[in-house]
Amino acid sequence: MRAALVARHLELVSTILHRHHHAEDLEIWPNLLERCPADDAPLVSGIARRHERIAFLGVDLTEAISAWRTAPNPAHRDAVLAVLDLLITVLYEHLGVEEDHVLPLIEQHITAPEWTRWSPGGGRAPGRARDHDVRRRPRRRPGRSRQPARRSPRHSR
């Protein structure tokens, strides 16, 4: 029962990630490539290649989850964890490059209305969010670890 609950959650997160990247691949990256200086094109193209790697890991995760849901045993659980370990590592690297190098390009070359229209969920444009906007993800300060934040006791329940 618990394996099925965790499996559903992982599938939801994986689906959201896939849709998010798919929307970026269709609208953000092609338009950014047209507008940014040629020197920045390899950086933007590299993000698209990372999306491909993440998509392949998403397929691996789906297969591992399916096996675990069918037979919730330690071997299948460990297979899910192995894919998640790799996926999380790739995502941390990807998000770091995107935050530090690509979002500034988006701020310069994609307008706020375009971002809202093209971005998954129609979020606010990067660098243009208000402090009270709960969807805004704080930017990482240089030199800070990319490790996940620890949950406060209040959120652990």
C-alpha cells in the first residue's frame, strides 16, 4: 500500500517535470536561440541536451516504478532509488546552469508576456516576480550548496 502511494507521487512529479521541460523545449529555447548572442547559443543548446538526458531518466524511472508497483520488494525499491539518485544528480547540475546562466538570458531576451504565455503553468517571468509571489523560487547565492533544504519540524508532519 505504501509503495503504491509513493509510486503515485513519483509519477506525478515525473509527469510535471516532463511537461515543464516539453513546454520549454517547444517555446523558450527556440525563441531564446533566435534572440541571444551567438556566443550564448551553445549554453542554450546544452540545456536542451540536458532535457533529453532527463527525459531518458524519466523513462527509466517509469519502468522502475512499474516493476516496483507490480512487485513491491526491496530489489525493485532499490532500482527506483538508483534511478532517482541519478536523476537528482543530473537535475541539480541542470538547475544550477539554468539558474546561474540561462535565466539571465531569458530576462534579457524573452518578454514578461511571452514568458507567461509560454511557461508551464503561466508563471511570472524570471527576475520580475514580486516578493510576495509564493511561486517565486529564490535565487541561489554564490557559493551555497545545492543540497536540498532540510525541512523544518513544522513541515515534517
